[in-house]
Amino acid sequence: MDPKQRKKSQEEIVQIPQRKAQRVAGIQQSSGGQHIYETYVQCQKQQQRSDIIFIVMCLKLHFVFSFLNDAQLNHLASQMFYCKLQKGQSIIKQGDGANAFFILEKGKIQVFINGQAKKQLISGNGLGELALLYDAPRSATCTALEDCNLWGIDRATFRKTVEQIMKSEYERNRKYLENATFFNHLTKEQKDAIGGVLISQKFQTNQIIVNKGDQADSLFIIAEGKVGVYTDDGLLIRTLSKGEYFGENALMQDNCVRGLTVKAIEESRLLALGRETLTKILGDGVQMIIYKNQCKWILQQSKINLIIQIDQFLDLLTIRKLKKGDIIINKGQLHGELIIVIDGKVSDSNQNSVCEKGKILLDKTVESNGTHDQDYFMLEDGIIAAIDYNIVKKQFGEQQQILEVYTQQANNQVNKVKDYSLEDLNYLKTLGCGQFGMVYLCQFKNEQSLFALKIMTRANIKQFGIAKHVANERRVQSILDHPLIMRFFRSFKDDNNIYLLNEYIPGIELFDAIREIGLLNKNDSQFYISQMILQTEYLHTVHQVMYRDYKPENLMVDDTGYLKLIDFGTAKLNQPGQKTFTIIGTPHYMAPEVISGKGYNQMVDLWSVGVILYEFVCGGLPFGEDAEDPFEIYKEITKKPLSYPSYMSDKSAKIFIEQLLNRIPELRLGGSYQTLKQHAWFKDFQWDVLITKKLKPVYKPSANKIITNAQVQLMKRLPLFEQMLKDAQYFKKQQPNPKDSEWDNEF
């Protein structure tokens, strides 16, 4: 868009919100000991059924517990302790640390903020929910107006209980899927995703589950109890018990109706999987997914160089059903078509069987030149998957070459610096100063290349309890190799500090760039979001890394105008099927499953990308735009419906944002990254041109905003340690700790 047109279009929109301040990262679950900040007297009380009912009713009023079902809430309620508070006592004091959440059973409590009375709490009210998420200073003082009785739970017990509940349920669901033959042809990753969306439903004795003639759109797995299959006249013809399932045809066919009636023989719990949900997870019909999974297994056994990732390759295959006698390859046809026989047999012109199901037809000709010397046809009815491999090489070959050149150049630099020591580094400029240390612009003596040296003090690492995150940061960065991600070269350590040597990126934060650009149009947004999708695809599919802190502050716009992902302090390796439970990230960009504590995986990054896209096209944030209190931000993220300003009219963008900001994590991807990249919002977007960096960038930082080579030449060079002495106030010293070897041995 022409800058004048952009300015005019923005002037037509009144008061577009745009955040001014940067968002602070790294809010995380406290890993410290069980320090008790609250004042109360714990006492013994045998929980009655009426107590459990009361507690569960109260828990349902608070967003922190909204993801738990009744059975899970009952289990959580059973873990709560009973306590008393005398009139005049303050159970919580403003500014104190936080460790526990309480439900007031009896009495009255006055809430004070900055000494002013704000509201009264009565029986059934809760206080201190945020303490269950992380240790943050209390925002109010709560004082008893009369003697009070309360139910409470501390953070450690809450987190441990929820983790056990979620892991146990997930493992049970996965076991049911493994035992259901219908899912045999799905991959482990696909089963993992399905295991997270099964809906538990209870049915009483004789309650009808499905009626004959009903529209069929769900498969049911019996988790507990027994169900019966009945004829029209009520005759029981089959009994299904725990682990068995019915309704699989509903997932395979459109407009399917129930052929028989099914009802509960005894109180039963069933797990339901809807056809629409399954399609959103897999990104395609079940039968098509089965075909692709069969192709994946066959390709993995072959020696063919696919050039691109196998999932991307599978999405390019065309599935064809053929009859006996159908020609597959004509005599004289050029070599290069890759054909997988999914079912059936193939013969040549002499009626010789040359390929059967589970094999690649004439695999030695796929990557060779020449023509076929005879016809090949189906010997019986069958199914094949085909693609012209020459088109794949033409479309993706240049991308592959670019990635290989980048890798080679980066490896050359890594090899060059591995023999240097800290004493060989010269300081040029301070690039940043953070909570845990500093970042210096550095150069090795007698070398021209520039580096960003991140220095973290052991004292800060110990004080903030981030040793595990620092180790993760180094571990993750050491395996990454992508042109849109900051390059890591090596680490150093001494008695006082940990040092990470990274690529220096001349540029500015995307946070600052979009403040200069203003409201982004569709092409602008596509340019940046597409790069984030390439980054997440690489992190998630190649290395199983979750980044956990996607936001404009952690993306650099370099001097070419393209993005680089930086700062891996929150990143973590997370194998398929695993979930992690640490609350970490930046509140406004956190996915709801991080906040709830029910466990999460790589899909949290896609939620954050959705938040950024919303920010691009709407100007503000989708949740907590005007809130600074994390409690209010979290509440909106978990509860508030997504809405748009009146000037947001791009329907395909709305659909895409809603997919990324789906509160069911398994539905954000839509099946695969290839499917995500084919979303209607990306219609006509040139992905192949993007990776070769031939797309015109939206914005390039001006020369006065970046460090130029000319400026570097004029900079005074100081030995690294000489500059560190000047910045001594930032580098807290501590005595060497023998226990450091437990986490820093890889530095």
C-alpha cells in the first residue's frame, strides 16, 4: 500500500488502540519452598458430603477452575484444608507474598486496598485465586469482621492435584484410543491430539444415548459401565462394555444416520468424538488421513530424497482410486512421477506383476532422467498416491539450496569461534540491560564478524530460580539452524557468570516497527505472520521445541526487513504427546491452557501468533487490552468471547484469528502446518517466494536506527572484562557453588 493511502485509511478509523509500553515477560510459577504468608489457624474437620457440594459450587464461580468437570472438582475439593480466622485478624495483607486460595464458609471479611474499604466477602465467596497460579504480591488486605471459618488450598497442592488429574485422564483416554481398532491407522501424534478433545458424558440406567434414525456425527467409547444395542421392538442384540466403541461410520461418511438405538444398561460414562472436531484436528477426512499415513510409512522406508519435510510432501500427493486395467504410466512418459501403491497390484505390458501395495512403483526411475519403455496398469482394483517429483524439485529445490547455504555459512562461523576464549572478545557497545544480566555487542580480536554476548550472573540465576530455564535456553539454541531464527554459536562460563554468544542482528524490535507502520493491512500482516508460521513449524516439527513467549518484543526486524526470532529464555524441548505445566510467558500473550494449569504443548505458540495477528489488524489486544492486573488479564483470556472493532472487516482474517485463538488447543493447527499455510486468509500468498526472501519487505529500519559498518569502524574497542568492571553494579558476584555442576556442565 502506498504510504499516503495507508495514512489516509488510518485517519478514517477513530482512535485505534495501540499499546505504548512493552509487556514484561517471564511470569512463572514459583519454584521456591512452601513459605506460608497467610494468617490462619488450621484445624481438623472430617469432610462431609455437604462440604464437598458447597466447595464445588463455590469453585465453579471462579475462572481458575473452569476447565475442571464435576468429578475433577470433587477430587480437588477433597484436598482442601479447614481453618479459622478470629475477628480483627487479616488473613491476607496487601504487598505480602501469596501461597493459598480460600473459600469463606462462615462469617464476613472486609477487603481493603491501600487502606480503603472496597467490598465485603460473605459465605461462598473466594479470595486469593491468583495465588494458585504464581507467587505475586497480594493486591489487597482481607480482614475478618467476625469469627470466620474457611476452606483453603495451597498452590503446591493445587498444582500437583491438577497435574495428576489431567495426566491420569489423558493417559486413560489415550489407552482407549490405542485399544480401539478404528484408530489403528492414525499416527501417535494424531492420537495424542484426539486424546485431548474427547468429551466425557454420563448416562443413567435406561437413558437413551442415540436413537435409530438420528443424524450420526459422533463416535462413542465406553469408559465406564455397559450399554446395549436395541432393535425397533426393543430387543437387545448386543452389549458393549468398557473399552468398546460404536458409531465409527459417523466419522467416515457425510449425512450418516443411526441404524440402531443404543441406551445405557447401567450408569455409564462415555467418551464422545465429534466428526467436525476430528476433521478440524486432522485437517482432512478420516479415510484420506489413513491413506496419507500409509504413504508416510512407505516413504519413510524408501531412500528417495524428499527435499521437503515429509508432512509437507504428503499434502502434495493426489490420491486416486483405479479400476482393473486402468493405465498408470504410458510408454514414452518421462521419468519423475512418484507413485505409491496403497492397495492393489500393478503389472507391465507383459502382464508381469511389478509392484504391490505398500511399495513405490519403479522407485529407481523417480529421481532419474529418461522415458518409460512400456505401459504400466492396474492388475486389479486399487488405490494409488501420485505426484510429479520434477515439479516438487522445481518448486522447492531453490528453497533447499538456500537453507543448505545458510547452514554451511553458519557452521563455518561456529567452527571459527569454537577455539576462541572470553579473553579474545572486545566490547563495542551495550545492546541491552535486563532483569538477569546484560547484552554486549562484541567482536573477536582480528575478526570482522559482530556478536551479541548475553551475560547472566550466577547470583541472579540463583536468586530468581531460573537455572533450569537457562540450561534449556542453551540446549534449545544449540540445535536450531534456520534463517528466520537468531543463530547461537557457543557458550562460556566462569565462577560468576554464564555467557551465551549469539548472532548480532542489526535491526529493531517488531514492537517498535509496527508503531512506525501503524495499522497493518492484509499484505503487511501476511508478510510477518507467514514468517512466524515458518518459525513455529520449524521449532515444533523439526525439533519439538515450544517457544512459550511469542510477542512483538521477541521478534527483530533485521536490516533486510525480514524477521528473526530472539530470546529463548522460556523455550523448552517437549516431545510429542508430552505436556508441561509451568506457568511461564507474558500474560497478554498466554494461551488459556497455560493459565489453567491443565498442561500444554507446542500449540500455545499458535495462540500467541493469533494474538499478534489480532494486534496487527485491530490495533489493540484481544484480551486484557486495558488491564495491567494479571488476574483480570487471565480472566479475560479464559472467559471473554472474542470480539472485533467495527473497522475490522476482513472475514477471512477473522476466521483465521478464531482458529488460532481457539480455546481447544488441538484445533488451532487444523491438521498440519501445510494445511495451516493453505488457509483461505493466505489465498494467493507466495510461500515459495517468502523463503527465498524475494518478497518486498513491509518495512526496513532506517540507517539511524541500526548500527552500520561505518559506525562499527569508529567504535572504541575495550577488552570484555575491562567493560564488565565498569558495569560492576550489574554483575553480582557469588562464591562458586559445587552444586552448579548439576545444571551448568553443558556450558
